[in-house]
Amino acid sequence: MPVFQYKAVTPAGEVLEGAMDSATRNGVIERLRDMGYTPIRAVEAGAADAVAGQARRSASPALFRRGVTQDEIGVVTREIATLLNAGLPLDRSLEILVGLAETERVAEVLRKVRNDVRGGASLSKALDSQGGVFSRFYVNMVRAGEAGGALAEVLARLAEFMERSKELRESVKSALIYPTILLLVAIASVTILLAVVVPQFEPIFEQSGKALPFVTEMVLGAGAVMRAWWWAFVLGSVALVFIVSKRLESPEAKFAWDRRVLGAPVLGDLAAKVETARLARTLGTLLKNGVSLVNALSIARETMGNTYMAAGLAEVGRELKTGRGFAKPMMETRRFPAFAVHMIQVGEETGRLDQMLLDVADVYDKEVARAVKRSLALLEPAMILFLTFVVGAVILSILAAMLSIYDLPI
């Protein structure tokens, strides 16, 4: 039976650490609650060792130290919500989390937030003063929770939002692992064929003194160029990536690129669904916690990665201020999926816009997963066929040359 290392808080606010046998993590959590404790963290022994190793690495010199990640902020958010729901005051909850922080950078940020709160600042103001560690969306959600007197509930929703966003990112990343490996294998295979295998046949062809087929001459030439100018290919690739990345830092170039991406046959549909899911979940979460639609649109626009769709949302915000509503201007931009806009229109008409936006986010999260699977179903065989064609062409060119040398019929 697996062993889980846990951290929990007693009713008196003391932190307990220990290990417990259980078939599942939820079993540990339930047993801790039955004992009257508030569970903060329960990690299987092997995973706990990995987390501890990460914590040791974070103690390295500042030159190699990374900032606080969104995943770490999501974990901290869930833990604060848990402690507040258990009845602990905010400053005591932050004090406990400083001691539980897995990295020094997280502990440092939490320590600053705790000190600001103890100095009389609100949590939202303390978070906003951390130099961009917490996004505007995050700070406004906390501010809305403070204004409504439901900070613990809002933090729990915020943690759920971040967990769902992480799941969406991870599903896309996981789906891209195999095609990426396949692409690297294809590049490596072609490089080895042209730079190592093909040159082995050159002495045979030279000794024969016969004219080689045109295809063979092309393959031999490509191999010679690759061996002589490989460094130029490497430098050129690096320079191309650098130039493109610098070019995309320009707002005009980024806007044009994002617009072309949305118009791409397969990638465009997937990118639109990813952005729509993120937008709907952000808006729905903000509206559900009391943020006005106008302010929510302004905040949500900053979370969007596609500047072309973000510009469309800015137009919607301007139209909304004139009293034209939300869904109709959104439809007129023609930058958002029609199905999502129709669902939003229904929510607007029935007075359930916040819940409908969250439903749209759920629908498009599933659509993204399906779209990724469909895209990969087309991409993987296409890459395999391309690799087969290239390798086959190289082999056939060598075979044709060998047959011509020995005057064998092809």
C-alpha cells in the first residue's frame, strides 16, 4: 500500500507533518479530517522526495533561480482557501504557508504578502505590490472576494480556475510530445543519411567513371553541402528563430501573425477554441464573483494570447458601453466561434451570463481535446509518409546509381 507524506493544521493552528498508509490520496485526506485536522498537502512518498529535491535546487545562487510559476501560485491559492475555510485568520494562514513553501522564492513572496497584511493592507493590495507575480485577473478576483466578504470561497474558485487552465495546457503539451519526437527523428534520420551514409558510396561511383542519374547527383550534392556547410545551417536556424521572435515583439507584426494563425486550415480552429475557452472561463469566473462586465472584459483581454481576438474583444467593450449588449457586438467582429457567441447570447437573455460562460469554457475545453486528437490523427501519418518518402528517395537514388554502374536493367 502506498505511503503518503502529509501536512495538516490542528484546530489550534499548529502544523503537523507525518506519513500515512492509504490506497489513495483522498483516503489520507478523509482520515485527517476524521481526526479533526485540516489537510493542507498529501503527496506520495516518491513524489514528496521529488518536491524536496526541487526545493533544494531552488536554494542555488540567484543567477540560476527562477521566478514563481503559475502552478506554484495555484497550489498556494488552494492552500490559503483551505486554511481560511478551516477558520484560521488570514495572517496566520500566510504564516503557515511560509513554513510550508517548497521553494525559497515562494516563501519570500508569501513573507512579503504576510508582512503587508500585518501592516494593515488588504490581501489584494498586498498581492498587487509583488511586482507582477500575481496577475491583474488574480488581484481583481481577490478584491471582489474581499468586497463581498467571501474571500475563502473566491480563492477556492480561483484555485479551481487555475487548475482547469493547467489541465488544458498540459493536455495540449502532452498531445504534442509524440509529433515533436517524430519530427526530431525525421530530421536526424535525413541528416545521417545525407551526411554519413551517402558519402560511403561516393568512392564507388568515382571509380566507375560513369555518369550518374540526375537524382543521385542531387542527393550527393545535398550531402556534400550538408557536410561542408552544416555550421551555416545551424547558425541560420538560430538566426531565423531570433529574427522571428524579435519581429513578433512588434505589436503590428504580432497582430498580423495572430490573424494569419486564425485563418490557417487546422491550426486556426484549434487556436480559436483554446482562446475562447480561456476567455469564457476568465469572464465567467470574474462575473460570478461580482466584477462588472465592462471591467471583466478589460481584465480578460489582458489574459488572451491572440492579439487579433483581443482587439475584437476591445471593440466589444466599447460597444457594450453604448448599451448594445455583449453577444451582438461579439458576433459582428467575426473573430469568435459562432456556437460560443450563440450560447453567450442565450446566457445574456436569460440573465445567467456568468454560468453560461463557464459552460462555454467546459464545452471548449473538451473541444480542444478532441481537436488536438483529430489534428494529430492527420499529422502523425503525414509525417510518417513524408519521412518514408525522403528516406525512400535517398535509397532509390543510390540503388539507381548502382544499377547504372553495373549496367543492370532498372
